[in-house]
Amino acid sequence: MSAMTIDRRLFERARSSPHTLGFQAALRLSRQLGFQQVRHVRGHRVLRHAMHGPLSMQEGPGGRAKAYQVRCLLGAAPGHSRG
């Protein structure tokens, strides 16, 4: 799978229940959506996207991604409209 190919199953899982997405899966989805990791300080991973602002992600309890961070990540998806 190339870096620009989005795993639709993973994307739909993130969209339908962002609070259950594992942190590593969220990082994988971020790469598929065009984010690049620019910094890793302690538990913080700072990601950058050419069309969006920076996004800081931290692993939540139980190895899960934080739901609000997953929702921010999904905002970078092609065809996604905010509001």
C-alpha cells in the first residue's frame, strides 16, 4: 500500500468510533492522509501536513488514540468538509 492510498476500512473505523482506535493505527492513518512526523518529544508526536496546521498526538489510556485528535486527523481527509 503506497503512502497516499487510504485504507478505507481503517478510515471508516476511525470515523465511526474514534475513541476505540488504537494509537498505532491512528499514526498509520495519519501517514496515509499525508502527515509527516516532524518531532517526537516524550509521548508527544508532532505531525505536519502541507495543507493543514500541525497536529500533536499523544497516546491515551490503554494504547488508544485520543478521540478528539482522531477527529482532527480525519479533517485532513480528501473531500472532508468542516462545519
